[in-house]
Amino acid sequence: MIRTLLRWTVVAVVIPLLTAAGCGRQPDLGQVTGTVLLDGRPLARGTLAFETPGRRPASARIEDGRILDATTYRPGDGVPLGRQAIAVFAREEPPPPAASSPGQGQFRPDSMAGRSLIPRRYNDPGTSQLSVTIEPGPNTLAIVLTSTPP
């Protein structure tokens, strides 16, 4: 009886302490909404990636030019506060798979994922030249992309 009580005490006290010790404190997050334009027109679809060295990255969906569901830990929870470098990914809907005999026909690199809707430079936060500072509370972003190099 005492042995069972001791086991449950260990489970009830020690395991939560070990779990808490292994988890860092979640950073404060800001809510993010806004728009993404390509050459002055809303970007049909895509994804934003927010990155800061030493922090967990965040992402958001782009739908009809609107920034939706900015997420770091749980869907829609927001983006960590502070300076964030941004990468943008946007591809057209892939074409339906072609039925053909193996080894015949030409394989296109975009046949599975669809053609990119934006210049490749936006796919890397190091070359996109896009960044924002996320503040506590709501943040409304206006991300402007161009087809021609800056």
C-alpha cells in the first residue's frame, strides 16, 4: 500500500517537474493579417515564412492576396515579436498527371508542384529583401512583390 502511494507521488510530482524543465518558455506572439501583392495585384495563393535566428519560424497562408492563419505553435496563434525576415512561396495548381508509359515523354520539374507564381528570390529570407517588425497585438502587413528585379 505504501509502495503504491510512493509510486503515485513520484508520478504526480517528479514527471511534471521533468517535463517543465525540458520545455522553454514560449515567446510572446503578435497576431498577423494583411495583404500580399504581386505587381499591384493580389497574389492568388501561397505561403509566408517568418524567420529570426535562434527562434522557431512561423508561417501564414496567402489566399486571394490576404494573409491568413499566422502560426508558430498552434494554428492561428501568431508570429514571435521582433524583427522577422520573410520568404514567400507561391505555385500555381499543378496540372493533372499525364497517363503515359514509363520512360516516354518529357519530365518537367514543375509537373508535380506547378510553376512558381513569383520570382525565385522571394523563396529565401536572405535574398527576398523582405522583413517586418512584429509588435504585441494585431499587426497588419502590406507585402509588395514585383516580377522585375529591384
